[in-house]
Amino acid sequence: MRQMAKHKTLKMEGGPLSFHPLANRFPLIEGAEFDALVENIKVHGLKEPITIYQEKILDGRNRELACIKAGVKGHYTPFQGTDADAAAFVFSKNFHRRHLNAEQRTKILIQIIAKTPEKSDRQFGKELGVDHKTIARARSLGWAWGTLPTTAQEPTPAKKPKRGTAREAAPKKDDGAARSAAARKAAKTRREKAQAEEDARLAANEAKEAKIIKAITPIFRKLSETDLKILLDNLEELNMTMGYHKLSVVIDCLNELTPDAANKAA
């Protein structure tokens, strides 16, 4: 994945910029979290530039809106790369942020899968930096929710009854209705099982993240402000360029400990 050009800024003229469709896959922050971002920008200014691609905001929609509300002039940097690079960049910057809940993350994955459903789970996993099992679960839920197309197996056509066997034909009609009812029941059971497995997996992941944060926070608190920022910058660079999405938990923890933490919101 290509990176945006560092140290190169754009001067944007005119009114507010529109949001890139790739960015709009992700919800904006709201309420107290947005108000905190506005207040932080009022006090400290905009620390992280807003990323532009195809003359639209690719990353930094919340910062753009907060700058407008705070009356602070934003600054911008261009993204250089292909559409695929841009999609991967937006995903890596936003998917693991804490303002997204489990259901929102799953729906975002389903939207991405729906664009090219012929791709395998492993292909998606490699492109997005996500475990292929997570992609498989999202795909299963997309089928269960009816938001992803799936080719249903056609029922075997019933044979035409022979003459004089009307009594034998009637049960076949009943059997067809029974099979349809059984298929609906089985589909419902699969949906419920898939949802239960997804809920359990997400709950386990959240518990693991909480445990990690609890363990590393006291260690990070011993670092100086300069060391924290150096560590944070290097981890974010690694996370963005290599797709090491599991570093997001550590990055979130570091963000909360730095003085301009709120300014890191997308």
C-alpha cells in the first residue's frame, strides 16, 4: 500500500470539501467525542493534516468538520496511489478505531465483500490486514442477513405421477411443503448460530484488548512525553504501511496518554 506524501501540503480554496465515497463507509464521531475534538483543535490547532484523494476528503472528515466548527483553518495533504491503495489506506486508518462497535465493523466488511464477492476470504484478509476467519464470519452473517447474494440450491423437481397413482401423488406435495419448512428452520438455526458465534468472538476480543491495555498502560506512563510520541509515530507508520492491524490496540492506548490525543480522531 502506498502512503500519502509526507511534508507536502495542499492549499484548498473555496468552501468545505466533499467526502470521498471510500471514507463514507465509516460513521462519523458524534456527541461528546466530537465536542472534545472541536475543543482540542481550538486549543492546540490541527495537528494531523487532512488527507485528500480525487479532490475529496479520504481521511479526516471529523477533523474537517471540527475545524469548521472551531473556526480553525485546516491543512491538507494529498494521497498518492491507486484506488485499491486508497481503499486499503482508509480501512487501515478507520476499521480498528474505538468509536466503531462490533456490528458496525461487521457491516463495513460485508459492504466491502459485496463489491467483489468472488474474492476468497484469504484474498480479502491479505488486502485489508484482517484475519481471513473474520472475513468468513462476516460473509456468513451477510448471507444470513440477506445483505450478500448467495446461490441457493435448486430443489430437485418432483417426478410426474403415473396414471392411477393419484393417492401416491398427494403425499409428495406434502413432502415438498415439509422440506421447505425444514429448510427455513435450518436457515434460521444457521443464522442464530452464526450470530451467537460472532457475538462470542467479539466479546472475547474486547476482553483481550482490555487485558492488554491494563497491562501496558502502567509501562507507557513511565515514558516521557517525547518518548511516547516517538513510539506512537513509529507504531502508526508500521500499522499503516504493513497492515499490522493488531497494533491498533497499543496505538489507541498510546493515543490516550499523549496530550493531543483527541486530535488523532479521523
